[in-house]
Amino acid sequence: MPVPRETQWRIDEHTKIKHAILRAYLAAWFPILTSRHTRVVYVDGFSGPGRYVDGEPGSPLIALDVAKSFKKQLPANVVFLFVDKEAERVEHLKKELAVLALPETFHVDAEVGRFNEVFSPLLDDLEHTGGQLAPAFVFMDPFGFSGVPFALVERILKNRHAEVFITFMVNAVQRFIDHPFEQIRAEIVSLFGTDEVEGVVARSGERTEALRALYQRQLSSRAKFVRSFEVRDLPGRVLYHLFFASNHPLGHLKMKEAMWSVDPSGGFRFVDDTDRDQLVLLDEDPAERLVKQLAREYSGKEVLAEHVLRRVADDTPFVHKHARAALKLMEARGLTQVAATKVTGEKRKKGTFPDGAALTFN
């Protein structure tokens, strides 16, 4: 969509999908992190006014709604930082925040400014004192490609418990990558954190994919787990990519579960980009797809069930329920033999794959 000039604007369908993923992930993130830490941080670097013109909540109100929706109050202090460069939008957001009934443990701040200029000084202070950012989820959802320099993303990910969720506007990048204005080209180099992006200009037919792959490589050099999903419309036009980066396997798994939970209807689909040679559409049967992958990888081997589940969670687009469904199909088809008892000597119920169950792949 064009960059809105108004204080509020109408929500579009692909933004609804993005918000559904955000809501689903935060529903897992808040209780997990607050049960393990005394303070967690949610940051929205491009917050907008908080509500769309027809009344739908924006990402700041979604985050607050999820955080206060649990039956038991979250057992930690939760800091919310909302940033937007447009003063009118921040004023509107503050009015929305003022009418909310929030727990005393919620600390909410809405600031006017460019995200990089607001958040970098906070990281400076931490680095100066040798501190670490509290467990944080940083959502960066720009309309274009400016305001999310890779140097900032890198600094965030240096903090052990920090995760980023980024809207990567690849269409805007590929349109402006060879712009005659040096300042615009410099913004693109800043986005990627490397002048290697300038070499993409000559690849006219593969430009979009080359840009996506380069950004994923950059994130993968700073985070152990990187998940990239492509959002596109019916004619197959790529709208943008959603990138998630984390150093924690549980966060990675929960983000994948959030993405799989979104119904890919209304003309939008998610395509996992972990391996462009093996794209995974959410409207395909994941269990059947995984049967083939597991058969290739484990042929002739004997492994424990938990090894397979961990491998699927960490290194594939799939989640545990897909792995169990695939193993159940393989056992029923005789592709895998599963010991009747676990290594501990306990009996195993057929069709289940608990820890300690030994699997032999034909």
C-alpha cells in the first residue's frame, strides 16, 4: 500500500495477517518470558496511531490486549515502548492508551522520533555500563526501507534474550536500489549492513530473490534461528517478507507455530523461504511433505524420537505436530519401526512418540 499521509488510515488484508501472527506469538511469548524473568520489554518501532480509521486495533493495542488477557496477571514487570516519527500519530496513540485499564506492572511509553534515534541511545547506555537488554521482542514494521539500519538490528541481537520481527519491504528496495540519488542508495546499503547489495542491481530477473537471500544471510550471521515468510497476493506478486530472528529454539518454535496458525485465506499465502528449492506453502499437507524429508534424511538409521522432533523444530519450517503426524504415517506404512518400549523400559502406546522411543527408519 502507499505510505499513508493521514494520522489514521484503513487497514489492508495482508496487515491483518501480520497482526494475527503477532497476536499468536505474543500469546506464547508473554507467559513464557515473564515466568522466567522479572522484567521483559516489548518494543514497537513504527507504532502508528494505535487504531485504524474503521476502529481496528493497531499493533500497540494488540500487544497490550494480549499481555492483559491472561487469567492470572503476568508475574513480571512488562515495559512497552512505542515509537513513531509522526507526532500526530503518537498523540492519537496516547489518547488510546489513556483510556486503558492496565496493571501496575505495565510500564508504557510512547515517544515521537525515528526509531533508530530513539532506541540507539538506550543501547548505548546499556553497553556503557556493561549491561544487557532485558528479554525483548522488537517489532520493526516500516512502510519502506528506511529507519531499520542493520547496525541497529545487529546491536539488538547481541543481547542474549532479544528477538526481532521485521517487515522487509523487498518491493520498495528493488525499485529504488539503482536510484540516481546517492542518499537513497545509502539508505539501502544501511538496511543490509553491507555494500554487497549494490551488486544486486545487475541481476534484473533475480533481483527480488537475491535481495531476500542477502538479507537472510545477514541475519543468519547474527542469530542462530532465522525464519523468513513471504507474503504475496493471488497473482503471485511478492508484497514483502516477514523476518524473525532469535537465538532461542523455543522462541523459534513458537514463531513457527504462530505462522502456521494463521489461516492463509483471502488471497494471501505464506511461503517459507528457508530453502528456496523446497518452498513450503501453508496450504500443502505438511505431514506428507515431512514424510518424504524424514525418509531421505534418516534412511537406515536408528534415532530417538526426541532427536527427530528437535531436528524438525530447529532446522525445518515444520513444528512438532507435523513431526508427530509424519511419524504416525510412517509407522502405519511400515516405513519406520518403533520400539514397543522406551529406553527406560516403559511401554509405548502405538502412534505416539515420547522421549526415549527408539525409531528405526527403513
